Amino acid sequence: MDAVLDTAMLGQAAIGAIADGGTFVTTRPDALPETERGIRVRLTQVGADGSMLTTLSDMAASGELALRVAETYPLEEAAKAHARLAVGGLRGRFVLTME
């Protein structure tokens, strides 16, 4: 594998799956593995950015940013949505609504 995105906090346990010179990316600063074999270790985190969220929302509303919504479920049917997601075969994301 050329790269691993570790969101499960595997850290060092996942480094062996990466090819020499590949990249390891995690979202947790406490899950950074020791670098070896020229593997680059990167940390990425998400921060609040209200201005960017407004821009993206405006782009979606105008149609400039196309959103792929496969199916929409009310929040109380989240388990049903998760089961359907596990089946696979859809293009797009599921949206849970709170109405």
C-alpha cells in the first residue's frame, strides 16, 4: 500500500502495511507512529471554519458544487441507513434528517 489513513488509532500497528516511501496519515496526535523506511507521517485535523462552511453552502445552493446524495433517512432510522450502507453498491452519501 502506498498510504494509510488511520482513523482507528492503529498507529504503529499499521505502519507495516505501507510501502517504503509511502505516507501514513492520522487524525489523532496520540497515534503517531515512529517513522521508518522513508514513510512520511502526517497529522491532519479538522477545525471550525464558519466562513468556508458558508461558502460551501452557497456553492451547493447555487448548483456550483454538486452533492451526491444516495438516500435520505430520518434520524430515528439511522440503524436502517447503516444497514443499507453495509450492503454497498450506491453512489453518493446518506443524509440523516432531523425533522
